[in-house]
Amino acid sequence: MINLQISYNWLKKYIDIDFTPADLSEKLTMAGLEVEGVEYLGEGLEDIIIAKIEKIKKHPNADKLVICMLKTKKEGNLIPVVTGASNVKSGQMVPFAPVGAKLPGGMEIEEVKLRGQLSQGMICSKDELGLQAEKAPGIMVLAKSAPLGFNFAKYKKLDDYIFKLDLTPNYARCLGMIGVAREIKSLYATEKKLITPPISFTEAEDLGNINDYLEVEIKNPELCQRYTARLVKNVQIKESPEWIKRRLKAAGIRPVNNVVDISNFVLMEYNQPLHTFDYDKIKEGKIIVRRAEAGEKMITLDETERSLDTEMLVISDPEKAVAVGGVMGGANTEVTAETTNVLIESAYFNPVSIRKTAKKLAMHSDSSHRFERGVDIEKAIEANNRACQMLAKCDGAKVVPGIIDNYPVKYEAAEITLKTKRVNQLLGLELKEKEIKASLIRLGFEVESSAAGVCTVTVPSYRTDVEKSADLVEEIARIYGYNKIPSTRPISKQRGKRTAKQKFRARIKKILQAGGLDEVITYSLQAKKLYQALNLTKSQTYAKFVRIKNPLNESFAILRTTLLPGIINVLSENARRQESEMSIFEIGTVFRNSAQAEKPEELNKLSGGLFGQDNDLWQQGAPNFFELKGVLELLFARLQIRDYKFSSDLEQTDFLHPGRKAVIKNETGQKLGFIGEIHPELASENNLPAGTSIFELDFDLLFELNSKQNYQYEKLVKYPVLVRDLALVMAADIAVGEIYTAIKKQGGLILKNLELFDIYQGDQIKAGYKSVAFKLKFQAEDRTLTDQEVNQCFNQITKHLKKEYSAEIRGI
């Protein structure tokens, strides 16, 4: 948003407004120029009038007080006012607050007795009237010509309203008073005339021509499409007239001197930034508009040395840069109290170039603010002449005849074809062609009919925001009135539905939530140091960072390559808050640089973690790990992913416990993901409970595998189940999962369910061995199994385990 202050009284210089300030505020807002607030400058001064001190009497009871006898009318009684001000004199015209008046600070004036003498009002100082912040040394004294009894606010031109606008970038044309007046003109249904300032002044013929004094060369016309210059000699640097200072203060601009104030006045009037140089400081009277040289430096008006580069535009003379084009002038050509000859620049600079330069130099100015949004290239000379006209009124100032207008890239007005049918289609209205034409003409567009229901619209030079027919439709809607356009619901020919991947995502969420995990969402932007702290950069996969060109700060400098830092951070934050247990998951996108592709890879991952489980069912000292493994097994079972295994050959995982980690692969060797317990040292550094476990799966691969599944449903088997328990002792280094798979394979079709229910290592088992126990459930779909069939299958299993794994079968 762009903030702007405009004066109601100043606006009336450019258009005859008959709206009240309140009405105008509403109409501007409805037209798209949002009015954030309206401030009355004379707030609290409504009751202040101009009085004359007729005579002064000594206070009989106080040496430091006097009694002023005030006159507020030509005829009438004098009003006594007791005051201690040291600068009161007979005959002075002063601001007077009578009994009952309220001052800006909220003080209400009452009739009082001070040391026994009646006081019926107060003579005011500047600070008491809210006209200055610091305490004034005495009362405010007005000019002797001040009209007796007249309202003080009106006399000081404070009976004005200030509109504070919040403008979107496409309203940059309204950063000047004429632009706002043009918008107000379009609010009237009847024709209103725009009052542009008449410009006329006498050039000093005896001074020759500006070409005798100045030469302008544009070396980079792609960055400066137009450059105009005029010269004013014999200028006296002094304070501006009161009316100029008053206008600038209303716009929130601090007056400086007549030259600076006039350039700011034209800036606020035409939305055209000007720059003034001390002509005598320009070497050889030559201006060169060029790119800066690599490493070139200059000191700008804010007394800061700037390092420039070749993408920046500078205004220079043959020896040095004298301004950063469109942003800020140089201190070496600044207009000072000794300046007598002023060179006025009015130009058009490339908006993209100005925006980049201002951002690189961290140097935002009123000029760059406007140039980077686009100004009216056709008004460059008019704005320059306006400044010359105002300077010519200064004592002795002479305008050198002629103007330099270097215009290498001529403006060509855009022509847009607009169809009545399309306008009504977009707005949901039934406007006639003549209504559409009238709306656009009110906005300053030239409109000609080229066919029935079709017209050609010529875009004026100040409308840099209009490029296509849709922009014109928006303008028509503004003029018609957004509040008058009926609200309708869009008609949809088909109902929206989730894609297959979206449905799969929702299904996974439900499964994991059923497994006890809660969903979290973490930031995609992260800090590289977070990866370093978690030892993730040792993995080549996780180190393929995509850096952000303009990060807010280093905490958001890269796009995440894995979901793990976010998951670990959530677990850590909750552990710090003394949460006893937590189980979470996240489905999200990760980004990795790819040497084979121009753009980074975008991959979907499923990650999660938990801590706080204390039921160590398998007596392995890793309840969190096995709890999380169980959740993943539940997920795979629901997704019909059967042929997978957990393997310990997981590489590049310094962030995981070396003995409690596993890679998960399917039967074809594709890596589904991994699971593991966070390394104890990292857990301690991140305030995580010992044993905190995490996982990450390839969401895209899970979706692909699930898409290939053909779900088949079976009826419930009516035949009984026969149960056998199998306990065996085997070498401790043999994975239980390997035994589990072997039993399933040997059990064949009649082994319907296999469940591990005990693992034991202790005094009753010799060193280097462990005892495991399984429950086997046998069942046939077409008959009742006999004990002989089950025993035969059971014996085949035990025989295989003895032979292949040297397992010892134990009785239960």
C-alpha cells in the first residue's frame, strides 16, 4: 500500500468540489482510493478568535502578573484576562480563547479569579494551540492586519481537512493532486472541468539560449526514455511564501527553502519528481545520463557514501556522478545558501531499474517511490515549466530561454479493443455501448466505435497501469459503482472432487491418526545451521539445498530438503514444555537441487516421530522405536503393501542411534524410507527424551505402489482355527524378522496368522543367544484342518529352522 496525505482545500484548486469532506471520503473509497482517515487541521481551534490588547494594567497583588484588557469587537466592553506572559504589549493582535472554549489539549476555559482579579479567558501561545510541540516562551502574536473578531483557524488557513489515503500500486497516478482531482472528476455524472494551473512566465532574452549553457547526452536510453532540463539564474535561496509552506505541511512534507519547496510542490501537484542542481558545480556544463561504473562511489544528499554497480543509472558530468538517477542527488551539486544558478531536471526513468537501484542501496525516496511505479512521460516539460514559473516570481530570478528535451524513446499511446459483450459478461451487467463509452471518457480515455458493440480505446499517458481490456473493465466497474453490481453465485457445470493423490493423502492421515499420531505442519523455509546441528549435511541427499535469493533472515534462507528438522523441532519444543509424551506426523513437499534439471526437484515425503512410550514389551530398551515401527506396520497393512522388510544396512545416518535404525525396502529393492532412534548426543543437545524415534517415507512411492494394488475381499472363513506355539533359541545376531519371514514361507496357505509374542535374553539362555516365541494360527478356507495336517506343517517349519538357522526348539 502507498500512503498519501492530500488537502481538501488544495484539491479545490484543481476541481470545483461540492461534496462535503465526509461524502468525498466515502466516494473516494468506493472508487478504489481507500481513505484511511480524515483529519481536521483546525481541531480544537473552532472557538479561538482574534482579539486586540487595548491596554495593560498591573496586577495589584502579583508582580509577575498583568491584566490585559482585550477587544474582540469594534464596539463593546473590554474583556479582562490575567496573564504572566512576558511578551504582551498594547496594540497586539492575539489568539484569544473566551470562556467556554476548548483548546486542542482538552482544556476548557472557565471564568476564574487569579490573586483576586477576574480573568475571563486566555491569550494563547503556539503550543497551547497545538501548533508546535515544544513549550513557547510567550503568547502568539499575529500580524497587525489580522481581522478583529475573526475565527483564528480560518485566518491561519487551518480550516482544512486532510485525507489520508492508502493506495494500491495501480493507483500511482493519484500520488499527485492533479491525479486525485482527475479521479474526483470521474465521480460526477455531469461534466466537471479539471482546472490545471496556468503556466506563463517571461524568459530573459538577454541571457541567450539554454544550449549556450548546457548539453545533455543519454548513453542508455533503455534506462532513461526522456530527459528535460531548464536553467534559472540569479536565484536567491530563502524561505518560501507562507502559502507554499502551508500546502507542503498539509501533505506531510517539511519546508526547507524556496528551491527545494518548489520542486516538492510540483512533485505533489503533477506527480513528477524534479531534481535541482547547483549549475555552477556541473563541470563544463554537460550532463551525461549513463550506467554507473563498477565500483564507482558517490556521496548522496543524506551524506552517505554509496557504492554503485553497472546496473544503476547515474546523472554525471564529464568528471563525476552528480546524482543516482531517479533516487537521490549528490552532495557535490547540492543547492545551498550560496547557490545562484539552478538547473532543473524533469525526466522519465525506467521503473524496474529505479526499483532495483533503490532496493540495492536501501535508499527509498519520494522520487524513487513514484518513478518505480511509473510517471506521465508526456508531462515532463509541463512540470519543469511549472517549477520555472514559480521560481521566476522570486526576487531577481531569470529563466534562461529554451528547454533541453532529449527524448530518444517516444511515447506511443496504447490502443485496446473493447467489446460490449465481454464487459457485460465479466461484470454480470447489461450496460449499453454508449454507457461504457461515457464511463471511459469521464476517466480521460479516448474512445471510438470501430464496429457494432466494439470500440477502440486509446490509453492516456498517465494511465501506466492499463495494458489490456480487463483493465478497462475494472475501470468501468469503478465508475458504475462496485456497490451497485449485484451479487451472484458462480455457475459450475461440474462438481469439484479430490484427485487420486489427494484421496490417498487423506487416507494415510486417517490411518496414522488411528495409530495414535497427530498431524503437524511445519515451515518449508528453514535455516542451514539447523541441518548442520542435526548432522544432516553429512548426507548428500539432504545437502542439496535450494537457497532463497531474498530471505527475510537466515532462519528462512533455504527450502527444506527433508521434513525431519521440522518434526524434531516440534518434538523438542513440546519436550521443553515438559510434555510427557508426543506422537506426530507430517505430509509435505521437500525441495532438492538437481544437476540434471534447471528447476529443483519437488518431492512429497511422509515423516513423523514420537517419545514418551514406557511399555518395553520386547525388553530391548527401545519402546519408542518399536511403537513407531508398529504404526508403520499398521500403515503398510492397510495399504496392502505386504512384501517389505526392515534392514539394518542404512547409510549416512549419523543423526540416528547406530544400533536402532532400519531402512525399509520392498521386494524389488525400492527404498520406502527409514526408521530410527535419534542419536543420544543429538537428543540431549535438542532437549529430547532419550529414545525419541523418527521415520521418513517416500510418499510418492507409496502412492505409486498403492495405485497398483487390486483389492480383493474375502468372506469370513467358517472353519475352526488350530493354534500352535513355537519357542526357539537361536544366535543373538540373527534378525527376528528373518525368522518371521522364513516361518511365513514354510507355513504356506494354511498358516493364516503369525504373531511374535516374546523375546528373551537372560540367565536361562546361554551367552550369545536369545529366545523367541511365536503364536501360529492354522486355518483352511474349504475344510476343517486335522491335527495331522497341522502337525505336518509345523514339523516342516521346525525342520527348516533347525537346518538353516541352527535353531533349538524349546517346549512351551
